Amino acid sequence: MNLLITGGAGFIGSALTQALRAAGHAVTPLDNLSVASRRRPPTDLQVRDVRSLTAQDLDNVDTVVHLAALKSVPESFEIGGFEHNVAVDRHILHSFVGSTARRLLLASSCEVYGQQSGPLAESASYAPRSPYAAGKVATEQLVGVYRSLLDDDRQIGVVRFFNTFGAHEDPDAVVPAFLSAVAEGRPLTIDGDGTQARDMTYIDDSVTMLTRILDAPELLPVVNCGSGTAIPVLDLARAVIRAAGSGTITHTAPRVNEIDSFTADLSLFTRMYGAVDRIPLDEALSVSLRNGARTLTPA
């Protein structure tokens, strides 16, 4: 395959670029480097904004994987994040439709499900509880609009990610925040009482799922990318402390519109792409803790 990955210097984008290149595919990663990171960018990174891409730029690739986004849920309550993400997503959709590229795979989020009992299947209704989630809902609705403009041999698919974690993740997410805290001898800070549960998906497992999706002949309209199991944040903190061998926990005020639980229903993924042999959480945390201080090898 010949692929373009937006957000190619990001956490998932870097790992996916590395895996696809190792499998022999031609990958062009693209990123505007607006998010500071200790990760070493992939080699041959195009440093440019997604909104500078034209249909002609996409003519040169078979598949576009659109991962670029401002992903902080709390920060999305400030003016700008919602507007930025929707504008970028619409631009890539518009450019793709006008190009000769064959496939477009867009990143969405479990946040679109909002407060619902799980496991959460792709057929569940939208119930966004943050501007970030509302932006992803808007993007998924735009996908339906633009998909109707395509010829039968062209495809747009959506992947809903569930809390992907691992070494080299940026510190604005729960696992790297916990790992940094134990490494620096600080208490692990939990928003609220820690009973909120999250489907934590190790980066290697997420990349395995993405490569299976991309290797398949057709993209599904929407599919979950998760582990299928949720863990309370308090138990996650305790698991990090076990991996580190020491640590303490403190609590702060709960987040605005905090959601009780996210658990991915993987029935559709498993039926279409097969089951994934997952790395156990404790092992994944130990590997992340050992490797967290190292930069990512260029892909």
C-alpha cells in the first residue's frame, strides 16, 4: 500500500507509521508539530498543516489515514478545539472526495457514546458530553454526507478509539500522567473518586487492529478499536504502582461531565478481522514504564 498518515508524529500515528513501514508499505507521515513531544518524529515527515493539503496532493496515495486532532476532552470546553477539529476533518473529507485516492480512514472516539451502559456497540446512539465528543459526532455525520458522493470503488471508514496507551504517549492522558508521577516520586492524581472505568488499549494492540483494518479489502463504515474490558481508574493507578514497585494516590475534583464507563463491544471487529491476542495490562504497564523515557526510533 501507499499511504498518507496525518498526525504522523503523534502517539498512534508514529507507531502505525513504524509498523506499516516494517511490513513493506510506503508511508508518508504528515504533521504540523503543533503539540510538543519527546517522541522523535518519523523519518521523511512532511511538516505541514492538514488544511494545506489539496485533492492533487492526495492523488499520489492509495489510502489516507486521518489521525490529526486536538484530543484533550477537558481543553475542548475552551473556545477553539471543537472548531479546529471539525474544520480539519471537513477539509480532509473535501480534499479526499476531489482526489483519486481510493480509501480514507478517519479517527473518531469512544467519547461519541457518552453516558451509556456498555459494552458499547457501533450501533449505539450518539450521546456526546463534551465539545470534543460533539466534534467527533459532527465529523461522523459529515462522513455520511461525503460518502454519498463517492463512486462505488472508493471508501470512507471510521475507527472509534478507546483510550490507547503506551510508552511515548503525551502526558495529557491518564496513563502517562500516572507513569510520570511514579517515576518522579509524586502522588498519582485521580480526578474524582476513581470509580470511573475506562477501556485501556495498549498501543501495540491498537496498531494490530489498525493494520488488520487497512489490510482488509473494504473499510467498515464504523468500527471500535478497544480492548473490550474496562478498568476503574483507581485500579489502574494501583496497577501502575505495582509495576513501579512504589507510589501513592491522591484525589482532586471530578472532571466536568465525567462519564462513568467506556467499554468497547468488539463483536463487529472480531467477526470481520479476527480476535487479537492482547498483551496483559500489567505487562503493558511495565513495558511502558521501562520504555517511557526513551524516544521513539525513527520509522
